[in-house]
Amino acid sequence: MAGFVTRFAPSPTGHLHLGHAASAFHVWDTARAAGGKVLLRIEDIDQTRCRPEYEASILADLEWLGLDWTGPVRRQSEHFDDYALVLENLKARGLIYRCFKTRREIAAALPAGADPDEAPYVGKPVPPAAESERLARGHAFAWRLSLCAARDALGARYTAMAFTEETSNGARMAPANPCAFGDVVLARKDTPASYHLACCHDDALQGVTHVIRGEDIREMTSVHVMLQALMDWPTPIYRFHPLLLGPDGKKLSKRTGDKGLRAYKEEGMTPGDIRAMTAAA
Ligand code: GLU
């Protein structure tokens, strides 16, 4: 297909594992079948967890697997200014607000046991005087995208939000339901961009036509579709691949026996062996 552009977007928080390899094979196989290209994006926004040595190891492992990409690698940590501009735009339109709630305060407002980092939180901006006071005192805050403001800004487009999902049986329109995620965090006081913001910005900037990602990010895609609508970015076509599961039926992890591709390589395994091991997904 002419103009098919997809991407592989790992976060360099560790070495590539079998689960990553399975995902990479899905991305490259789909692009090859479509005669398209794959871009490589390093999602290293979280500078506390990402390390250059992991990035180097990811690049080396992809080369070992025979997966090559088009053009230069885009490293998100080199583009914080781009993300700050998006934030400014959303701020000027009243779509984001500073949330000063601590994790403990958020947890208290949620049902018992809910994870404050995962559970949907819906809040509202603090009044300007209180906000100035908190800023003057150096309080930490998160920039949250207001679902309520987004709904007002998008009007009828909000209820019509949907995306094309391609499956092996054809394409379907999947409705987007960002409500389930509440007011998502787009940045923090000391972190200029979250995954949602940087990912959607870069997909638009890089002309990504197809996003191929794990099933575990299917629901989250609704948030991305809303952000794309608010920023007038095109919505790519999405494909979701099954996750590689461990013996317990859960996503394969270090605990369930997954290990870095390097360890398999050192044991004498070939890229063909890795492909065979990931074929279940
Ligand atoms: N950095 C994300 C990950 O590794 C990218 C996923 C995506 O946006 O498709 O899960």
C-alpha cells in the first residue's frame, strides 16, 4: 500500500524481551506485507527510568533480529520544546488545568484499593488566587486534560469520535470512549510531557498512517483519538496484536520466565529461534 507508515516505539527502560520482539515482528511483518515503512521512535520521556545504554541495546537487538527502520531515530527527550508548544495550545484554550492533588488525596477519593495512577480521576481547576499561592509555595502539580472542557470544545464531534481498527477479518469503526480514563495527565511540574501527549504529537508529525500496538493499549487509544480531535491531528488506522502470555495466562514478564533477548543470544539462539518462540502471539 502506497504511503503506509508505521512505527516501533520502545521505551528504553530495560533490554528488549520476548514480548517486545513479538510486538516488533507484528509491526515489521505488517509493514512488509503492505509495502510500507517502519520508523523507530525512542520514547524516553521519563528520564528517571530511561537510560542511553538500554537504547543502544534495543538498537543492537533490532539489528540482530534483522529489523531495519527508515530514516533517523526520533528520540523524544530531544523534543521537549515541541510538546511544550502543544501544552501551551491546550492551556490557551482552557482544555488543561493544574491539579495539585497528591497521590494520597486522589486515592482517598477513589474506591478502596484503586490505584491512583491508573484509576480515572475527574477534577477541576483550583480558583486563580489559590493556584497562585500554591505555585508560589512550589507545590507539585500535574497538567490534566479536562474531559468536561474537551466535550464542550468538540461538541457533536465528541460523541462521534471513533477510529478504524483493522483486523485479519477486515476493518471496523471502533467507538472511542475516553470517559473511562477521566482527566488524564498530560504533563507534570517537572515532566514536560506524558506518553499520551508525546506519542500522539509524534504520530502526527511523523505522518504515521498505521499504529500497530499490543491489545493492552486498545482501550487507551480512545484518549489518543480525543487528543487528535482536539489538536486537529489525523487519526491513524489501528491494529492491536495479542500479547505474548506466560504460563499463568498473564502478559509475559520477567517473573513468568521472560528474559532479555541478549540472554537468549548468549545461549546460542538465533533470530529464527526468537521468531519461533514469539509465534504464539
Ligand atoms: N512506548 C510505548 C510502549 O512501549 C509505545 C506503545 C504505542 O504507543 O504503541 O508500550
